[in-house]
Amino acid sequence: MILGLMGSLNSTSTHTCERMQFFRLQRVGYVQRTGRTAIDSGGFEYEILDIYILGICYAIRLEDLVRAIAEHGAVRIEELSREWKYYLGAHCGLAQVSVSGKGLNIELFTGGLYTTSLFALRRVIESRERYAALAKIPEQPVMPAGKDRRVSPRQQRLSAFA
């Protein structure tokens, strides 16, 4: 009985730590499969996946995304505009599978790193879910190179012109 309680306490604390780590990511948008098609500059029509980040709509060609997930490659993120139909515009960024293989990381050329769960994204591609949440990856603080360096009294300084 005591061992059962200890196991439940350990699982609760692990879950709490994971939940706290998740709250560090700020949700800023979502990925959605609407089934719409868009025309590129060459006049070819592609099915796209919509990406909404901070109120701006971007697009990923669905077949390129499926290939990139399978091969752990990169895929282009493009502007999406609507006149009479939907049109693909300039390249705005790149998306690629994370090193752990659990997420899709998106980097926009204008700045900003975003991520979504690869499991949730696959469910969106397979039309089992309506959307997958996007979160902003916090930027790492930049440390000045010389500020935190400590030199011990017995350490010698080396000259580059010796």
C-alpha cells in the first residue's frame, strides 16, 4: 500500500514539473488544414496548410511538409494572399523537424522562433484534429563575453601577437 502511494506521489510531481515547463512557452497561433488550394507564381495549384502566427496567415505546401517530416528536411513557409483565389507569395521562413523528433520548429525571416507538437501536427494533416497550437520559443539571453569572466590572480594573460 505504501509503495502504491509513493508511486502516485512521484508521478504527480513529475507531471507538475512537465506542466510548469510547458507554461514557459507562450501560445501565439495555430496550424490548420482547411482543404483549400493556393496558386504559386508558376501557376501550379497546391493544397496548403494554414499557419496563423500573431494574426498573420502563412502557408506551407502540404506535400512538401509531409516529405520534410518523413525525411527530417526543411520546408518553406510562404506568404498567403487572397484576391479571387488564394496565392502563394514570397518565402517568409523555414520549418523543420526538431532534433528530438517531437516537434516542428518554425523560424521566420522577420524574427521569431515557433514550435508545435509533431504528434498534433500529424493529426491535423490526417484530418483527425482541426488545429494544432503554436508556441513561441523564448529567446536565449545574450551574455556579454567579457563581463562574467573571472581571472584568477595566478592566471597569465596570453597575447595574440606573441
